[in-house]
Amino acid sequence: MFDFSSLNIVKNTNDFFIGIRKSKLEDNFEFCLPNGFDNFPEGDFDAVRNLFFKMYRTFRKFEADNLDKKRFNINKPDFQQEQDQTTLSSGGVKIQTEEGDVCVLYSKIKMIERVLEAYDELAINSVQKKVRRSEDIEYSQIHKYLDRAIYLKDNLNNDVIYVEAMDLPRSTVRYESTDLVNLYCYILDEIIEQLNSDVPDNIKARSQDIRFLAQRFKEDYLTSNQSIFGKDTFEETISILKETLDNIDKNTYYKDADYWGIYEAIEIFLYGEINPEQGDGEFWGVHGFSLIWEDMCNTYFFKEHREEICYADTDIPLKGYQNSKREGEDKNRVGNRKANGGTAYWNQWVYCKTLRISKNSGKVAEKAEKFEWDELFCIEFDLNERIGNLSSRSNEIEKQSKIKILRRFIRPDLVLEAKATTVDYNFKEGKTIKIIDYKDLPLEFYKNKLLPPKSAKKYRDDLVKQLTYEYALQKKHNISANEFFIPYYYDVVPSDPLGELEPDMNLKGITVFRANFSLIQTIYLEDNL
């Protein structure tokens, strides 16, 4: 297992990797942090450990929420570069977005995964009852051990048979170094604690039993303050566990598949590391964190500000959410409308409310038109007249003339109702809204005036898209704010727990909001508890 005090902390990597990998220059590991973590304390064992386990839980949740759903499709050659795709690669999953960004869940942490996967109540019970050497003597069976007996003379010169040990069925759950199950449960209990009980249901249901067996091991071999993940006790504790495992293996007489399943899980945890030669991949983590950042942010807003959401380009699952537009396993997903412009491969849902807007100011409600929010985002280009138009309603294309119109549906990440007006804003113009686009970029990206060509193009494209969203909406609504929403680590919680605007920064009317990464991540992970 990793020694968190020995990890090199890397901030703002050029390749946008987040996770742990072998250092290219030194013979150790480096922990690459998310964007915006310039204030993260270096050399703080507890902070590094806590962030690692939170990122581990975050990656697992993202994979579980999306891997087997329609959001990502199995990669096929005929649309290799067309839309978001999922391709299996050695040791993980590769997802390529429309923009060409790559998000790779490449290598799981085998040291943790194997411990979680090895938990099987039947296998544990089986190991507990295996035949092993026992110092107890079963006199009814002594005739079977005459070949192992030692023949002696007592003080009266009588012949005596001495049998040192028998192979008898008995429970191995005892205060002894031969207790494989106790050792395993101790490691598992330590992992459960660090994961904040965010573990598979079969483990969660037996957590009290696991804690009981773990405590037995700790009482015999460790002091009360020792822990696998403690700053001052990590090395000593791991050393004791390795010695104990070695003694168990030497003294266990009967070994079968159940035994080896638990033994190997412990061994990998104690001795394992990321090893490319063993199929683990060259790293554990994610390339292109933007997809996960979007899910984290959307989860926060749907949990904390659901009633204010007018439009969201997402289809995240929410615990306890009931969607009347969906069926089966998808009933807990927020998407309630098929996205305009979707393809056979990219058939994603979006969330949007229905609204009514009058054609002209002053019209009564009965004359108002019914809109879906995503109908406000459509760019049309007339091939006959060579004229571009930003449409406010995609289904109002000229029908009387046979003209050809190309359409592009633009999709901001989030539109929030900022503040209701004094009028009935469901039927009249004047709704005040806020446009938010999530950006997995460091603050320096927006401050730097000398960006390299590729970054400079992204900077311009992002501004154009964000201003286009604003232009489309300001025809019918008042825009209170237009924001880029970037991750940021706060060493001190700000007055507004969600975060703060970057002062004195105005990108052609667009502001930059430094979002509290820790708060958003905590809300994101709540569904698993």
C-alpha cells in the first residue's frame, strides 16, 4: 500500500492527469492533484490520505454511474471520432468526447479492490472451519497417529506414547497468529473507515461482524493507537501485518481456494504497487477530469438548487429521484427530454422545464407560446441565402418554401433562475437567469495573456460559446450573470461555502467563479452512503 508521506505532490499538470503514477524522474510515486489546488498543503499526511480516498470514491462512483449506461457507447470504427465513445483498453476504460478530450479510467488500485472483492461470507466461514494442526488431543482418534507418535518410558519404566499434534477440524477464529480471517477483517475494517463506509452492500451489511473480528486481531498484535493509515504508525503496522501473514502461511496445514483467495488479497494489499508489467497500467487515475467535474457540479445543483434549474445538459442519477419520463433503472436519472440534435449513437437526455413566453411584450398570458428551454439554443444557417441566424425556437423553420437549413444545437451546462420578478414570470417576459458553464481549468488559464496556440484557441472558443448562450437567452430573459465555474481548493472556507468570484476579472462580460471543490465533492459522494 502507498505510504502517503512519500508521495510527491504535483499541481497543475500539463497533461491534465489526476491520480497516482510512477515518477518519470525518480524511483517513487507522484500524486497529481486536480486543477485549482494551488493552496493544498504539501507534506500533510492526513490531507493527502483523505484526498486520495475521496478521489478513489469519486472515480468509482463516476464509473458505476456511467459505464453501463447509454451515455457512453461501445466504440465502433464507423463513428470513431463522431461522438463520445467508450473503448476498453488494457486495465481500464477509455472515453473520448466530442471535443477530442480523453477521460481514462485506466487502472484500479488492486491493493484496495482485491480486499473488497475477496469478502465472501461463505468463503470466510469455510476458512474458519478448516482442518489444521491442533495441540488438542482427540483420544478416540489416537490410533490414527501411531506413526507420528514418540515412544517414551515414564518414571515407573512403563511405555508411553506421546502425540505432539493432531489434524482436527476446529475454528481458527482465535487469538492466535494463525488467524487469517482476523487479519483480513482488520485490513478490511481499516479500508471501510477510510472510505467512510462507501463500500459494496454485502460488506456494509456485515460491517459490525467485520469490526468485531478486526478488534480481536488488534487486541493481540497492535497497540490502541496503531493504524495502517496513521501518519506515525504506518510503517510499523505494515511490518507487523507482513510478519503475521508469513506466520499464518507457515502454520496453516490445509490450504484451498477459499484460503488462497483471502491470502492473496492480503498479500497484494501489503506488498502491491502499480506495476505496468503485471497489467496494472502505468497509473491509477483519470486523464481529462472535465467529465467527472461536470457530474460533480450537476449533482450539487440538483441536490441544493433543484427548483431553480431551468435547463441542465446532464442525465446524472440521483438517489431517491423519481422521473416520470423514464422507466426501469433509468427512473432515478434527471434527464426528462431527449436532447435536440442527438444521433443514433449519442442519444443523451437533458433536463429542462417548460415555460411560456409571449411573442411581444405586453401580450396576455393566453397568447403566450409554450417552449421547452432547450428550444432556445439553436443556430440556423440558410444554404440558399447564405445567412446565419440565431433562432429562438428550433421548430419554427420556414415550411412554405423548400429551403435548406443547417442547424446546430448549442448546449450550456446549466441555466438557473436567479431571481423572480414581480410579474407572473411563467407567462411573461422578464425572468432573470444565470448561465453557468463548468470548466476544468486552473485560474491561471484565464489570467495568462500569453497562452500557447492550442490553449489560446480553446480560450477564444469558450468565450464565443458562452457569449452565444447569452445572446440566445437575452432575447427573452434578463441575464444576471454569465459564469465559468472552475474547481478551487480553499484552505479556509469562504463566507459563501460554495465559493467566490475571482475579483477584478471580466472576460467580455463573463465572470470566473472559484467553486469549492471539497464541498461539491462531499455532496457528490453522499448518494453512496
